[in-house]
Amino acid sequence: MKKLLLLAVLTIMVNQVGAQVKYEYLMPEYTPTEGNLQARKEFQDMKFGMFIHWGVYSVLGDGEWVMYQQKIKLDTYKKLPKFFDPEDFDADEWVKIAKAAGMKYITITSRHHDSFSMFDTDATDYDIIDATRFDRDPLKELAEACKKEGIKLNFYYSLLDWARDDYKNGKKGDEEAWGDYVKFMKAQLTELLTNYGEIGCIWFDGHWDRKKANWNYDELYSLIHELSPNTLIANNHHIQPIPGEDIQTFERDLPGENKGGYSAGVEISPLPLESCATMAKTWGFDLNDTKFKTTKQLVHFLVKAAGKNGNLLLNVGPMPNGEIQPEFVSTLKEMGEWATKYGESIYGTRGGVIKTQDWGTITKKENTLYVHVLDAPTEPYIFIPELMEKIKSVSSFDGATKIKFKQVKEGIFLYPASLDDESIDTIFKMEIR
Ligand code: H79
């Protein structure tokens, strides 16, 4: 318990929509283990993961915020588990879909804001084993399927809770209730980290519901790192990373762009970065959500994330019968076909070589820079600013065609014979010394 003596008050100043907000947390000093640092590298190498939002809300086909948005009373909402019987759920099938898409990890909601635990937990009866007739633990089945196929498994865990009295009363200032809630979360995190094999990451969400509360991250993070030092901690709190965290998240956003509107004033940290995005609009299954993003748009998101040194966690919200909807499956298949051909330019690369340009971006692996032309410029050349490294040669992606180039002090001009406007991504390889 020496660690507790090292407690230090950490103050984080964050600009949020123009106003300075001050958060104070009591945090232990955090020195990641060697294994944790290695896990961060492996996380960065993977680049592409599947986010899964699945809960009893899927029955209503109106997204994971349905309880809040349709103002459904808790007693009424609690009838939902009775209708949740996803007989077509097949963990092997989900893993197959993720793998075929080129995804290397899966992050699934173990418990979302509605408080319903999608795993076998002793900490509450409001869970899939005690409250549904399904009587199977999907996280267990998914853990086994992932292990078989070499896919890393991560758990999303909501801090915010719409059903528990201890959360509600704790929010109103009842410290004993808050203590009970923290105890509950610790019990569940212990289960999640001991009953499902090795877990790559715990992905928190919902902090923003109590922006100024003491979330007892010192206890939560210490517990996770003690139980499983290589498990990475991400917290989608939309503020600057807090000591103890291993990944910085960007919701509906590329690092540094704040297009989702959640990351105002948040700076990019040296931690591994991860953007999460939806394939249509909502996260949980939504029957009416048919504005599907195209394969091209999603590949561009993946490439741009990699160019900014980040991963893409792309979401599916499986249907109440347990299947992933066909529109998602077909787009993911096409993404996978792209990744099979061009994955070399994504997996294991690092970004941050140049700022994203109107035409695209660059990823880097050892002595190779991959120039991703996502939107062909109107000029007959590509201009790459900022790049000071000496270029040895430039070729087409397959190496078969040499590309003319000129290096000047402002940057590099590439002169490809032609640029295909229709192509998802025209990639050139530049060798540096
Ligand atoms: O788990 C997913 C979301 O449920 C959760 N984070 C991702 C990963 C989340 N998304 N947005 N938020 C949390 C912040 C809340 C946004 C809100 Fe709204 C705006 C709540 C009410 C207005 C959008 C519109 C969501 C519900 C209505």
C-alpha cells in the first residue's frame, strides 16, 4: 500500500468551448510496466478494430440512448431484458466478420449507460444471465472466439449509469452511495479482468455526466493495473489524458480536428491515439438509421487516422437477434478486400509525418513512406510540404512503376503519369535513406 502514500493531487486545466474548466483528481504516480509499453506498441500496430454496441436496447431498434431519448421510465425499460433472446448470436461469426474486414481487435460494451450488464456478473442481477431467458454469456463466447482467431478483446465500461440508486444518489452528493457505486464498478472490473482471459483494454465512457466529480480513478486504474498490468486503459472523457491512462480517444473525430464537437481544446498527447466512428449514425442498432457511410468514406477515415498516428475503432450495433446487419457486413467485407491489398501501408505504420493535405496523407514504416492520395488534385502533380527527409526513389504501390519526383526545399513534387479519380486510395511508395 506504499503506492497510496505516493498519492499526488493532479490538476488538469482544460479549455472547453472557450471556458477554463479545472478538474482535480487524486492520482497515484503511474509508471507503465514494460509489458504495458509493449502492449501500447502492439495496439498502435493493429490500427483497425471493431467497436460493438450491443445491449437490451437493440430490441427497440432506436439506438443505445433510447431510454433517455424516448424518456422511458426505468420500470418500463426493465421489461426489455425479457424480450432479449438473440438466438442467432454466433461469436465465431462476429469474429469472422471483423477478421475479414481487416480488424485486429474488438471492443465490446460490457455495460452501457442503461446499466444492463451483458455478462455474467455477481455484482447485480440486472445482467444477461439473471434477467434474460438467453442464459448465455456473450462476452465469454466472444472471448473464446477471439482467442481462437488471434483477435484482441477489449471491454467498454460505462461510468455513467441510468438505473442504479447509488449512482443517482451519489450524483446528488451522497458520499456513502457514491462509495457503494465505486465498489460496484470495482467488483465488475475485477470480474471482467479475471473471467475472460487476457483483456487488451478497458474503455471507459460517461465521465462527462459528472465532469467535476471525483471518479476515484486512482482506485479504478490501480485496480486494473494491479490485476492486469498489460491491459491498457482508455477513457473517452474528452479531456486531456489523466495519469494512469494508456490510450487517448477521439469520438466521431480524427485526432486534433474536433469535428465531432467533443474535443474542444484537447491536445494530442504522446499516448497511442484512437478514433471511434459509426458506420451510419448511431452506435446501438437503429432500424431507421440508413444513412450508411460508404466503403470509400470509411477507408478514408482509416487512412486519415493512420496518417495522424491513430487507430480506427469502427462500430457495429448488432440486431436483437444477434446478427450484424447485412449493410454493415457488406461494407466491412469491401474494407477487408482493400486491407488485404493495401494493408502493408496501414498495419504497423506510424503517422504524423505531415499534416493531412487536401489530397490525402502519409504513413510510415521503417524506410518507406506511403503517400495516400485519397482525393486526386486538379494539378497534374502531388505536392508534399514539410518533408525534409532525403528521398531515394518513388514508385507505384506494387513497385512496378517508377514515379518522377523533384525535391526542393519547400517539399517534394510527385509527377505520376495519371491519377485515378475513382480509386479509393492511390498509394505511392517513397524510399528514404
Ligand atoms: O457509447 C457511445 C455513445 O452512446 C456514447 N459514447 C459513444 C462511444 C456517447 N455518445 N455521445 N455521448 C455519449 C454524449 C452525449 C450526447 C448527447 Fe445526445 C447529446 C446526449 C443528449 C444530447 C445524442 C443525442 C445522444 C443522445 C441524443
